[in-house]
Amino acid sequence: MALVLVIDDDQSLLRALRLGLEAGGHDVVSAVNGEQGVSQAALKSPDVVVLDMGLPDLDGLVVCQRIRQWSDVPIIILSATGAEDRKIAALNGGANDYVTKPFSMGELEARIRAVLRGRGPELEDETPSTLSLGELDVDFVHHEVRRHGDKVDLTAKEFSVLAFLARHAGRTCTNQMILKAVWGSRYSDEASYVHAYVHRLRQKLNDESGTLIHTTPGVGYSLHTEPA
């Protein structure tokens, strides 16, 4: 089934959701405030996020918008209010669905199934054989990288990390996303691998200042294109 991240400060509701969702075959991780929720979304790479709007530290809409900066994971909003303007703000802010409390476990599970169906199967990688990102040229067929026209000698793993960032240029890729793509799912807790390889890439690309490969602290990295 799915890995569900539940972000809610109501401990009783958290326990009820955990029991209900696990009974339905899902795996559940939880967070009790917005900051923790954003971190868990980055660390765990859930299939679905169930997000309460009334959190003690951050408005749920802010949490939704932060997650949307680097992830397209389906987000289902939980809220005590069914006000139309609140629903519109949540859906415009990146949420996929909106559930008003109180709700039944059956309804929530149906909505989880619906957003997962909406994603459909993972699309095949449609990245072209080469990409030109400002002064950076990446040849995925021949595993070659050039910056300002000069070839950059990379190891196979270094190229794989850079290629993944290039395919998602401008978007933050979490450490777990990079690990899964380059090393495999067994290495999901080895963020130090990513840090080490990004350090090597920056050295070889003369990007020690991190202007090309940006760091999002505690989350991951993003490749930003340069002006041609």
C-alpha cells in the first residue's frame, strides 16, 4: 500500500489515524508540528501527506507551500472549517484534496486511494539525450559533461548524481530521492554519500561557492542554470 505522513498536533487523532491506516495496510509516519512535518516529508519521501491546517507553529497552508517547493507528493488537507475561501486557498496552494473534520476512516482511505490513482504509474523518463543548461551541457548517452565548453571528467557515480539533478533542474531533490535514484533504496539513510559526491562535483565544476548546485539545508540539493 502507501507510506502516509500524517501531520497533526492532536495526539488522539494521530493514534486513531495510525491504527486505522495501518489496519488498511498502509505504513504511517507522523509529525506533530509544521517544521517537523516538512522535515519528515523530505526524510521519508511519503506517498501521501495528510496535513492538518491548524498546527501550533505554522499554518497548514504554509507547510503545504513549503513541501510544494520540491515535491509533488499528494497532499490531503484536514481542517475543522469547511469555509469555501479556506478550501480555495488550500487547493490553490498545492493541496490535492480537502477533508472537513469530523470524517470517517473510510472516507479518508477512499480519498487516499483517489489521489494515488490520480498520480497513475510513474512516467518513463522523457529527458532528451542531451541537455543544455546555461553554460552546462550534459550528454546522457555518452556520460559527458561540459561547462563553458570544457569537458569535466567525472566518475560514473559523480555523473549519475549530476545527471539526476540536471533532469530536475531548478527543483530541490531530497537526499533520499538522489540516494534512491543513484544508489538504490537500501541506501536511504546514507545522506553522507550525497554530501560527499556533491562536494566532489562542486570541486570539479569550479562551483565551491554553491552557485550552480544549491544546498537546501536538511533537505537536499538543486541544480540552477546559469545565464548563457
